[in-house]
Amino acid sequence: MKIDYPRAGHTGARRFVPSRRLFLGVVATGFLLFVGLFMLLYALVRVPSPSSLSLAQSGAVFYSDGKTQIGLVGARNRENVSLDRVPLFVRNAVLAAEDRSFYSEPAVSPVGIARAALVDLKHGDFVEGGSTITQQYVKNAYLTQKRTLTRKVSEFFISIKIGRNHSKNQILEDYLNTIYFGRGAYGIQAAAKAYFGKDVSQLRPEEGAVLAASIQAPTYLDPAKHPAAAQARWKYVLDGMVKKRWLSPSDRASARYPVDLQPLASSSNLGGPNGYLLSTVQAELETHGISENQLNRGGLRITTTIDAAAQQAAVAAVSPKIATFPADVHVGLVAVEPGTGKMLAMYGGRDYITQPFNDVTQATAQMGSTFKAYVLAAALDSGISLHTRFNGHTPLKIGNDTIVNDQNEQFGSVDLLTATAQSVNTVFVQLGIKVGLPKVIDAAHNAGLSKTQVLSNNASMLLGSDATRALDQASGYATFAADGKYAQPYIVQQVADASGHVLYDASPQTRNAFSGKVSADVTYALQQVVRSGTGKSAAIGRPVAGKTGTTSGNVSAWFVGYAPQMSTAVVMFRDKNAPLVDVAGVQQVYGGTLPAQLWASFMKAALAHTKVVNFPAPGNVGAAPSAAASSLSSSSSPSTNTPTPSETPTPSQLPSSQPPVSPTGQPSTSASASPSTSASGTSPPPTAAAGAASGP
């Protein structure tokens, strides 16, 4: 009888290792299943009719009620041309920018797909797009912009079918007629006219490279918006043409970036103050991954946080008044909801088409005495009571600095409540030094000033020598109105596609900045500004708190204040750092004059149909010192070096999602971030302002 003894190698863990025959069988079965699935999907996926970009809907932007329309975003501009009308060097420039192996590669790139899959796995989402021109064309002409697995699979198989049934030249022609180049231009012909005002057949090689360079990120790489980034990409395109021998090294060396670009054209839809709302909406959508291309083709429905009645009140308050101002005088007004950060109203300028620079989200002006609210918050947060007294005499020498009050007004020994109401410079410099400049800077940033903004870290900072945006000020004061809770401001509440599918839904981004008691005491002090101090013009017959602010030379003037339901900042400044004098019959504009009047006019109308809400009772932070006064004597020295302040700077721009330009509308020379990051570079810190840089 034959005995089947156990064979060597089949004991222990090796018993679970499949045999070679079994392994090969599993691999073969898997391969056959893969081929079968591939063939099934290939058969099932149909090539649809190309979507018509000319029928694509613009995005509709609505007020917070979701019914009343503000306007439209997304332009329609497309004109087909045959491939033979596109110069060979223009075609080659596009290939150098997007797909240098187009004529020799298959319709889909396995290497590109593998790379995209790795990126998608890393981010946990579908973030990497088609790598070949065929895939890009299929995505743009046949499919939606949704980043889903179904769309990815459809793109793959449609690209293969298109590659089998269309010539390379036909695919390239279709691609050039559908790809988005920015400026609302779909297709190479529309782009040639939008950028250079000429037919595509008349383009020069350098101009063709400009258009090709824009494809990667049309909004960001527009030369009129980010010239440095656009020129860097242009050089990349030309260098790629040299590598492929489509351009000679000598022609590359002699190439010069075109300077005869067409100016940016704005749709009439953007006219007037509403244009600033629409442009701000579009900029915020980009930060949420909804590109200009999607806006232009998607028929999106965008609901904002802007309250229709409040926006009407803003325009009604500012427009008639600013019509009487000299043309170079700017007014910015913005209101936010405390605790949520919702932007409720914004007046960014007179007319977006003629002046696209936004006086709320882009322009900055020196804060003047409005900064004292942050100094006060830092002091209260350190346990210093509102009843603490300081020497309000002027001039007051502190170390090497001589501090003066506005109009050289004398106050003697005053508590912080009176010093806030009357905006006493000498007291607030002493207070800031007592607290410590780093703590003041932290308090300002915690309240709402952008943390990318570098504050001057000297005595003049305490009097508001640094510049900021009106939006930051409204958000900073809203923190006090919300019991110390900061909320990041935003304008887009919800985005839905044409079928009603919600693509984005906002939620407040908040953090605790100060205790409720500290905020209650800041509010109580700022109430005195309106009741009996420098901001009496801001009284509207209901509980409000706020602060005036004026810089030396009347370069800028503010009123920032709030009711429990709404925080609003109003700023005024002039082009070229000119002083705010002789404006609408006002000899010298202070924060307590025109800005406070505009603020009151807006707030009274915006809150007319809302319930009157009282502020919380004072928190009574800290304990009043037993001594009659607590001050830095004229012989005492500050703990930090505080140089003698100098003249005020002009309003400058902070980074934003909108194109950086100067208040006069001229392009800025500020550096910009790359498309993969937010524009978060910082502007140089302003020169310190005069010792009396802060007035009422």
C-alpha cells in the first residue's frame, strides 16, 4: 500500500502559502475579470453630444433671503475657428504649456493617471485633473466639473473613444475652441480679442505664449492681475518650446513680454456699488475651490450673507453724501453680524467699473484712535480697571518721547472711562506701556486685525499709526459685541448647482478672544464715547458703542461702532495721502464728523425694524488702585524703545483674494503668492505716525 507522507515545506506557516499553480490561476482570473470589466465599461460609456458653452448659464447671486437677486457672475464669450487659422507657433505654445507629447501619446496617460491617483489619495479627495489635452477637452466639452469617481471613469473611457475616432488635429482644434483662457473668453479666438484686441491669425509668438500661459490658472495668471506670476509662466512656455525645438534659442533670447495688453473689461453687471459685492463673492468662491471657469459654465445659484435692507441702507447713507465730496475722497462702509462673521452690508466704492479697488476689503488706512479700543481690551484683560487713573496732562514726556493730546487739550488726572470717551492720547500711551506692547499687539490680533499684519511695536502704534482694512475693524469691534467671541467674516452662505445640489454651505468660524467681562467693560467705555465724548454724532436713539479715529494731518478718519446685532466700520481717506480738508463744507474731517454721521445714518436705517437690545452690564474687571493716580511720570522710561513718531503713510493694500491694486486704481508692486497658496504676503509696516497721530 502506498503511503502519502507529508511533504517538506508544508508544515507551519508555509501551509498557508498558495502553490505556484494556484497563484497563477488567481492572477489569470483577476486579469480576465479586469479585461472583462474594462470591455464592459468601454461598451457602456457613451460619447454624449458636446455641451454647448454658448448655452451655459451665468451664476446668479442672491441676497441672504435667497430670492432677491444682486446680479450675475460669469461671462459668455466664445467664437470657434478652424485649426488652420491658428498660427503654428500659437498651437505649439499651447502644447508646450499643457501637453508637450500630445502628438505622440495615447489619448490617456497611464503615468498621469497614476500620479493623479496618488495625489487624490494623499488629499482624500479628487483634486488632480486630466493630464492630456484629450482628457482636458473631454472634461470641458462633455462632462460636468464635479470631482467624482463616476466623472473620472467616464472621462477615461470617453477620452479613449475620442482618441480612436478623431484625429489629433481635430482634437486640438476642439480643445482650442473650448478651453478657458480667463477674462470670460472661451477658445483661442475670444482670448486673442480679450487680451490683444486682434484676430488669432494676427498673434505674434510672444502673444501666443501669453495666452498659453494663462490656461493653467486663468484668473490668477492674468497679466493685469498678477504680472510677476504671469511672466514666470510665460517664460516656462517659451523654454518648453525651445526644448521641443519649436522655437530657436536665438528667437527665445530676443523674445520680450508684450506690453500692449488690453485693459480688463468689466461687465455692466458690475456697475455701481453692487459690483463690489459680486467681485467679493467671486473672490471668496475661489478660496472654496469654485473657480471662475466653474462660475462661467455652471449656472450656479449663490446665496450671500448680505441683507437686502441693510445693503439698501448702506447705499442710501453713503451715495448721496459722497456725490458732494471731491472725486478723490474715498468712503468704505461694512457691517458684520457679531458672533457669526456674516457680512450684512458693504459699500466698497462709487462704481466698480471705473474704480475696481475695494475700499472695504483692499484699501487700508491708519486706524487713529479706533486702535485705543484694542489697547483698552489688553489692559482690562491684564486686570486693570476702568477706574484706574492716569495723568492726562499735555505735553507729557515719556522717556525720549513727547506725547501730546489733540488740540493740546489738558485733562489732569482722569480714569480710563473718561480717557476713552475723550480720546486722551497721553493716557493711552501710558496705559499701553504699562500693559506691555506685545500684549497690546496680541489683543488687536485676537480681536480681529489680520495676523499677517505687522504692527509697529512702538508708542505711536498705541495711537493708531498702523493701517488696516475696514472689514478687519468691523470684525474686531464685533468681537466686543459678541461677548469676546471672534468670528471670521464671510460673504458666501451657500452655493448650489443648476440642479439644486449644494456644493458649499458655510458655517461660522469662531474662537474665544476675550472673556465676557472684559468685553462688557470695553463696551461700557465705548458707550461713553457716544453718550458724552467725541462720538456724539453717532447717537441713534438706542444702545450703541463705538470709537472715533483721526490721524495727524487728517489723512484718514474713522468711526467704528456696534449695536448688539451689528458692527459697522466707516472709513474715509483721500488719494495720494492728501488731507481730508474742505470736504462737503467740513473744514477738517475728524472721526466724529462725517464718518460718525454716515455711520449713524446707516445704522439707524439698517436697525429700524429690529428689536432694541441692551448691552450686558459692566464686568467691573480689576480693582481701582488706592492711589489718587497711576501714571508714568515725565522722568520714567518706557519698557520698550519708542521712537519719536513721524508723518503718516498713505493708505496701502493688504493681501486679499482680489487683485492687488493701489487706491488710485494703479497696479500694485506688491509680491503675490503662487496659485497653490492664498495671497498671504505682508505689506511693509507703515512708518510710525506723529505723536498726535490720533485725534478724536
